[in-house]
Amino acid sequence: MLGSRQGDTGWLAIMRDITRRKRGQQALERAFSESQQHADETMSYLTATRAILEVNELPEALSAILQSCSTIVNAPDGFVALCDAEGEQCNIVVLRKGGVSRIAEEAAMPVCQLGRLAIKTQNPVYDNSFIQTNTTDEKPEGHLIIETVLFAPIIVEQQVLGLLVLANKPEGFTDDDVDYTTGLAGVASLAISHFRNREKINDAYKQERELRATLEQEIHKRVDFTRALVHELKTPLTPIMATTEILLAGLKDERWNKMVKNIQRGGENLKQRIDDLLDLVRGELGMLTIQREQVAPLSLLRDIAREMDYIVSARHQDILLELPEQMPDIPVDEIRLRQVITNLLNNASKFSPDGSHITLRARADDNNIIIEVEDKGIGITEEAMKTLFTPYERTGAEHERFSGLGLGLALSKSIIEMHGGQIWVKSKKGQGSTFSFSLPYVVDPDNSVAKND
């Protein structure tokens, strides 16, 4: 008997060990199954999310989301629908039947009672006896027969825009199915937001292209008009200038000679205004060019002062030069720089009283030379200085008696900035003005406007 009890005890120990091992194996199998389920769910999330970025249309993205959800939950049928603002009507975008998805032809249909509940509460709902409980809603021809169903609302910015629907899971839906489907409904909301934003961006790009095309047409019209205007203005001016030269060469009477010189100066002034207008338009359109060469600034300033002497002397004014003994050469377009300085001196003479002095000075710092034109004229108010370099702007009623369209300073600003420099003014009402601009010694290769065109 003792031996028999010992044998029974051994068998019991073996059986307990087998039971423990079997339970352990079952636990491992369950853990593996759950791990595999989590891996499958994670992969389906990634697949659905990747589809948003890879496909070109919203229905294709929603189809991938529905397929991923249907496969994991084991529901062979379902659809994705977009709802109206009231949640009463919907358009089925993607339909899945028998495990096969297809893009549906958009057709409005009413939302069933259970679907309206999901929209109203913004929470998922499911019914595993749907075919018995849903007997009142109208069903269109060819309607999918649904026995079990799960509705998950697709929410964008706290508003239900659609429904992710799974149907006909053989064993019925569970709370785990609800959690997973809700997650993919969130992915669907991202898809809707993504494609809506992309559509808005595409519309904005289209509008921008249309506006750019319109702007380019207007620019070409403006260029053509300006060229035509310049041509029409210069055509009658050419024989006038030629005639004055012939008259000056042949007239001996000083009185008539003086009158012809006045005509000649007026013609030259008009020609300069016309050229300024054309240059200003070129500058605004990026068509104005500069041709750089090494220029000795001191020689240039003295030369301009000599040329301007006959203009300022007519008003009993003079130009005082305040120049250093030497300055380094600078890489500039000499013709354009001469244009700027001449314009500043002309303005100084125009707005200064007879018998006054105009100062032309130059100085240097570590990186630039700075050229200044100072007058003792009527000055400029702080308010007027805000638009001083804007074309067609005049600086106040006291300037109206002077001729000009206000182009010179705007053009000067464009030319100086194309050289990589800056232009500015200091002035007080009734105390004169000082216009200054800087020009760098070295051309910055990263500054496109400072390069030769």
C-alpha cells in the first residue's frame, strides 16, 4: 500500500506539472496572439496613415482606411459616408461588400436612427441585432443588408463630417472593436482635413497664378504705354533740339542768341524728364541696368560741380566743395551716379533762395564713401519726408510752384540701392536739407541688385 501511495503521489506531481506547463503555454499563446493583434493594428494604422500622403484623392484614402479597419475587426462589409451639416443626409464615398472595397458614386441617402445617434452624441455606437431593430428606415434599391453594425463618427474641429461604418461581423461587435474603429475614424478625420487643406492650397496657387498672369499683362501694357509715350514725346523734341543748334551756330545777335539758348535748355530739361520717366518705370519693373567700372569719386564730383555751375550761377548761387585730399576708387556706373548727383544739386538749387550756397561734400568710413548735398532752402517737414522717395509725390503746397513730377528722388533711390548703397535725408522746415547716400567700396556678390545686369 505504501508503494501504491508513493506511486499515486508521483503521478499527481506529474499531472500538476503538465497542467502548469499547459497553462503556461496557453498564457504564452494568448500573449503572442495579443501581441500579434497589436502588431496588426499598429500596421493597419500605419497603412491607413501612409495612404493619406500617397494617394491623390480623398476617396482613395478613405478606401484604404475602411479596408484596414474591416480587415482587423473582421467585418466584411461597411462604408464611409460624408454627412450634411444637419446630420440627416449622407453621401456614401466608399462601399465595402464581401471584403471588396470600391469608390461609390455619390448619391444622397438618409442617415438611419442609429447613425443619427452617433452623430448627435459624437460617440461610436453598435448594434448586434440591427436587422431586427432597424425596421422603420427606408432602404434604397440595392441597399446592403446589415445584420450587425458599428457606427464611428468622423469628427473634424468638433463637428461630425462623416461616419465610418462596419457591418455584418459574424460574431458581433465588441468594445475592443469600438476602440479600434474610433482610432481609425480619427485617421479618417485627418484625411479629410489634409485633403481639404490641400484643396485650399491648390485653389490659392491657382488664384496666385491667375493674378500673376494678370499682373504680368498689366506690366507689359505699362511698359508698352511708357515706351509709346516716350517715343511720342521725343519725336517732336528731336527737330526742336536740332534747330536750336543750327540757330545758335548762325545767330550773331546776342538777344536772339539768348532766346534760343533758353529754348535749348528747356528742350534738354524736357528730354531729361522723359528719360527719368522711362528709367523709373524700368527700375520698378527690374529692367533698369547698371554697368560698373572703377571710378575716381573726387574727379567725378569736381567735374559735376563745373557742369552745374552755369545752372546755379543763373540764380547767383554757388557750389562749395568739401572734399578730402584723396579717396579710393569705387565700382559704380558713372553715368547713373552722375545722374543721381546732378538731380540732387538741381533740387538744391531749385528750392534754395537766390544768392545762397550749396555744399557738395564727400567723406569715407570703413566700408563706404558717403556723398552729401546740403542746401539752405525751404526745408521739408517730417510728414513730407515719409513719402519723399515715392514717385509722383510732392512735399507740400510750398513746392507746387516748382516744376517736376517728383520722379528724380525715386529714381535716385533705385539707382543707389542697385549699387548696394542707401540714400537718406535730414531736414527741418525753413532750415534747409541735407541729402546723403552711401556707396560700398566692394560689391557684395550675394546682393543681386548690386551686380551688373
